[in-house]
Amino acid sequence: QVEEELKAAWSQQAGQLREMEHRERLLRSDVQRAREQLESFKTRVMQVCSPSAAERSVTEQQVIEKVRQISDENQQSHETEKSLQKELSSRLAKEKEVSANIEAFKNSLQKLQ
């Protein structure tokens, strides 16, 4: 009976080992696919950022730096846009005030006449 229990335990362990090996193969396949996708993404990013860079070997660090540079430029553009929006709002408010003053001046002139 002990021998049969050992055989059953051995069989169960062997089944678990096969399952673990299967999962490991799947994980390795997933990792390989992720690497390929990352490489493809890196290549596409570099083609967009610098078309001539696509022909030469580009490191991940160069891709990161280029993406960071684009991000910084984008943020600066947003800050410039905010600043211009504030300036525009200020000018529109001043224009509105000047228009109101002109209108008041016109009304005063009409009353005087």
C-alpha cells in the first residue's frame, strides 16, 4: 500500500512538474513576444522621431531620451499655450473695457448735444 501511495504521489508530482514546464514554456513565449513588440515599438518610435535613425542601430536609452525630449517639448508647448490664452483673455477683457468706455463716452456726447 505504501508503494502504491508513493507511486500515486510520484505520478502527481510528475503531473505537476509537466504542468510547470508547460507554464514555463508559455511564459518564455510571452516574454519573447513582448521583447519583439518592444523592439518593434522602439523602431517605430525612432522612425517617427528621427527617420534617418531607423537605418542605424538605436539603443533603448536613445529611444527613452528622444521620447523624454518630445515629452518636454510637448509640455513647453502646453505652457506656452496657457500663457498665450491668459494674454488673450487679458487683452479681450481690456478691449471690452475700452469698448464700454467708448460707449459711455458716446452716450455722454449725445447727452451734451
